[in-house]
Amino acid sequence: MNRKGVAGDVWLDTTKGEERVHRRHRLHHLQISLIEFIYLSKKIQLTKTSIYVEKMHI
């Protein structure tokens, strides 16, 4: 299979079904990464984040 382009691009030589699967797979990994990032940022920088949020809401 010829995987063209960067993330988000549709592979030109895939069928519609495969396109849907690959898009969903890529989106799933993106959601996992985002959840991990948010979890780690909350766990590590909890006080910094709280101070930042308080400043933004003043």
C-alpha cells in the first residue's frame, strides 16, 4: 500500500472503507495522546495550572 502525504491526508489508493478505518484509527491515537497530555500536565503542573487559570479569570 502506498501511504502518501502527512497525517490528515487521504491515501489516494485506498477504498472508502479503508479510508474510514484509517481516519478513525488516526483520530483514536490523537485522542489517546491528548488525554495523556492533559493527565500529565494536570498531574505534574497542577499548581502552575491553577495559578494560571486563576490569573485568566481575574
